[in-house]
Amino acid sequence: MASQRCPLSLPGSALFACIVLLILLSSYTASSPILTAHEDNDFLECISFNAMHTKLPVYTPNATSYTSILESKIQNLRFSSPDAAATPNNKPRFIVTPTHESHVQVVVVCSKKHDLQIRVRSGGHDFEGLSYRSYVPFVLMDLFNLRAIDVNIEDGSAWVEAGATLGEVYYRIAEKSPVHGFSAGKAPTIGVGGHISGAGHGTLLRKYGTAADNIMDARLVDVKGKFLNRETMGEDLFWAIRGGGAASFGVVLAWKIKLVAVPPTVTVSTFERTYEEGATDLVYKWQTVATHEVPEELNIEVDISVRNKNDASTTGKLGKTIVATYRIMYLGRSKKLMLLMENKFAELGMEEKDCMEMSWIESVVYFAQFPDGMVPLERLLSRESELKITFKVKSDFVTKPMSKTTLEGIWKMLEENEFVLSMVPWGGRVSAIPENEIAFPHRDGNLYMIGYLAIWDDNETTEAQEKYLVQLREMYDRMTPFVSKSPRAAYFIYRDLDLGQNTISDASVHSSGCASWGQQYFKSNCLKLMKVKSNVDPDNFFSDEQTILAIHQSNPVEEHGAFVDS
């Protein structure tokens, strides 16, 4: 590539901008053209000019580190396969990695000016990969450099930048206090930016509610590039970004989280009960005991899976059996837990040897399920996922206990397909909060949430992968009579494009009604989310396949993933 120089005759400010642009371009490879379109050059010049006082790292597909940065946080290998990469416009036109909050402002302003969509990634755990892929030209803004954590034990809060992971947050809190924690998810590499905005849940759900229920303030860049906090954004927008998916409204820079009290010692336990050991009867009783009869300090989750068994007593051949795996977290000592279980759920047959006492931060490591078991606490600071898999997830909420006959039918479906059901009990604080307190609406009236998980090998053929997806969708359809209705509720963090999507990429499209998938995620809160969207982003600049659309009565309404005339 021919050498590039800035003419010394340029005015001072223009000369400085030119020099910064050349420094910016120095990270690109010279083996192929750096810029392939006039629009790309305009975008880079905009970035360079507006970020002239601090270097904003920008990578094009020609940059040597472009692919490694893109793939570093693709947590679902479904979207890192050659087939996924070949999808038109599936890869970002640019990757930007802000090192300062002002960089986020620059990216928003320049992307809007040059008609480039923005996808924001903090941890890369979006189940449909919407934080790093799109069908229209886009900029991937990866926030991994913005991960400062400032814990204030005195006022019971912490400011956490959006690029921090849950593991980092938990570790930094425990570093300051053994009796403080935060109510959020289990996987330590999840980024707090998207997790909190979708109302993440974990082992403290019944005691303290979702992550979004414990937010005191936020810093955000809006569509105009303005820096906002709770006071300047107003209560409506602050309401919307807590559980309504912040990606519809702006770019969250940081959250002010409310620390919660945890005892010096907690008790954890994990054990299994097979079909032959009465799994059906136990899960049947779990539906009411775990949700309504035990105190909110006790969280009993259950995963249902299929395992091969050796039925040597009859045929000597391998068969299949249902396994219910109970994962228990109790905010207290084991002796008190044992008394509680003997009184409320003696049939489970839990024994004291099944229990382990530890600190809350040690329980975080325990439930993270690292492949090598209990590891040093410092492992929580690792931003690399221990295990990346190829998967698809769907979700449901259950409002009435299923009969034993229904459960038996579900076991048969699982034996046919070998999926995993994850059942998370509601009740306690998460159910006590009103549906419209924040945008997350799934409250009283729900017994538990179900996550349906299909996992397959990364090297499966396209046909085999499609078979898994078809089977999972069939199981979801067959579950219809047994779950919530009008709407059939779904969990936004368990993102599922099968529910519907915005299929028109033109950001000028507006909706006059709430999409069916929006009703499933947000129920009656969906319309208020649309009103907030109309006020803060009326032209739908912040958009993806499942973002809230602004209201416009004279334009199409989106229904079932396609736009139809209202």
C-alpha cells in the first residue's frame, strides 16, 4: 500500500484530524483495500473527527484482529459456524471497542449520521445472537473495555459499567464485604449491560427479585448522543430500561445497583432423583412446595433431563430414564434447612450429607458449575467462557400445577428428543412486586418458569441442526395446554425469534399496536414501552429483530413477525 501523508498546508484542526485518522487506520492490514466503499470512509472520518482527543479503536473486516474480537464473545456456537458467517450482511461493517464513555457518544452520532445500525455487546450471551449479528449494515459496539466497578458498602450500592461481567461484580462486592451480594444470574461471564436490562434472575430471585428490581440509577447515551442519568432521562425511560430491554432505547453505560444482604453462611445442595425413585411424584409436589410453602430464603430449582440406564435386571440392554436434578440455595445454616425440608418436603429424602455450608461468594462459584468443580474465587474474574455450546432455548410460565399424567407425558416427549427442562420457582419477592413496577411483568400468578434447552454438537450437519430446532418447536407447541395463556408469556432474556420479529429493516417503520412477541415478553407493559420509545427514539434508530417500535397510528402494525395494514 502506498504511504499516506497529511498535507502540511491543512489548517491546524484539519491537520490534527487527518493525523488521528491515519493512526486509526494503522491497525488495518495492508494485504487488501482498507476501505471498500465511500460510505465506510465517511464513517471513519466522522469517528476520527469526533474522537480526536482520545483514540477510539475501530476494526474493519480487513483488520488482523477483527475476527478474533468478533468471535471472542459469541457464546452460542450456532452463530459462529461457516453457514452463519456466510449470511448476507451478517457480520459487522465495523467493530468499535470504546475505552471511554465519550466514545459511545461518538459511535451513536456517527452511526446515525451514516445510516448504520448499532448492535451493542457486553457479554455476548444473547440467545439469538442479536448483540453481534444483523441482516442490515451495522456497527458492532463491544463494551468489554468499559467494566469499572465502584462498590460503596456504606450506602449499599455499586456503580457497574455495562461491559463488566457478573463474575467481576460478585467478586468485587465480596472483596469489600462477606455479607453483601447482588441478585442476578449464575453464569459469571454474562455481561451486566444486557442482563440487567432484561431482568436477569439467579439464586436470590425469591428473596430479592430480579436484577432489574435492584437498580437505583443508570447512565445512558440516547439517540441524540446525550449523556443521561435517572434524573435527566426521566422516570418513564428509567422504568423502560429495567426489564424492557435497553437496546430499544439507547446505550446503557453503567448501572447503579442495590447491594442486598446475605448471611455469613449459606447452604447449597445438588442431588438427583430418577424416574424409578419417584421423580414424577416429587416434581408434582415441587410445583407448590417450592413456590408457595417454603420461605423466600430457600430457592429450589429443578432440571429435568434424560439419561441412559442399564436395565440389567430385565433385558441387560441400555434404556432411558428421566432424571430430576435439584439445585438448592438456602440463606442460612444446614441444620435449619434440614428441619425446613423435613417439615415441608420430606418426600424428597434430602439428607444432611447432601448439604454444603459456605460463604455467599463461594456459592456463586458452586452454581457457576465450572468443569473442574469448586475453584479459587479469582476464577470469577475470567471473562472467557469455560464452555461454549450450540443451542436453542424457548421459555414458558406455568400458572397452575400440572397433573402427574401431564408430567408423565412430558417425560415421554423428553425421551424422544433428549432436551433439558429448567424449572425455576417463583414466589417471594419476585411475585410480590406489581406487574407495572418496572417493565418486567411476570409476577404474581406464576408458579414457575420453564426453559426448554436443545443442545447439539457443533459439527452436526445443517440438516441435523434443523431437526433439533423442529423437534424443540414441536415440543413447545405440545406444551400449549399446560402453560400461561392470553398471552402465552415468555422470558425476554431467553430470546426466541420463533415468537416473531420485526422483518422490515427500514427504521422509519412504526407500529400502531404491540407485536405478539412483545405481548408475550412484556404483557400489558408493552404499550407503555412503545410510548416511551416514541418519545425517546421516534425514528427507531435503535432497532433489531425484536426491539420495541415507536407508535404511529397511520402506519403498519407488526403481527406475528410480518407487517400488515392496521
